[in-house]
Amino acid sequence: MDLSAIALQGTQQAETQLNSVANALATGGASATNGANTDVADLSTEVVALSSAQNSFAINLSTLKTQTRFSRAHSIFSPESHQTWQVL
């Protein structure tokens, strides 16, 4: 299991969610072709989605950091990285 690939995919999904929220907020007050205001942005829903995207991004970034630390520790303590000493 490649945790870094999973975490990167999660950050991409969080970015997609963030872009969707930004688009909904940006187009919420646009006028329709007949001149009526189509203000349909539900702010509470968008704030929850924004918070969810932020949390998802933070969790996936934390996973990437942990994976990097684990990889470094594994390379330091793996048997392949140690020299074999012979007792005389």
C-alpha cells in the first residue's frame, strides 16, 4: 500500500471540493437571462463543504508527512543500511 499516493489523491479531491465551493459562491449572485436574481448559494452548506475540504487537505498532508518520516526511519534502520561486523 502506497500511502503517499493515497494521500496525494486525497489532496486532489480536497482541491476539487474547494474549487466546487468557490464556484458555487462566485456564481451564487449571478443574474439570470430574464434579469431575475438567481442567488441560490446556501452559505451554511458551502461553509461546511469548505471546512470539510480544509480538514481533508490537512489530514492528507499529515499522512504525507508521516509517510516521509516513516520512509526515512525505515531507510536508517533497515538491515540493508547497516554494515555487517564480524567478530574476530
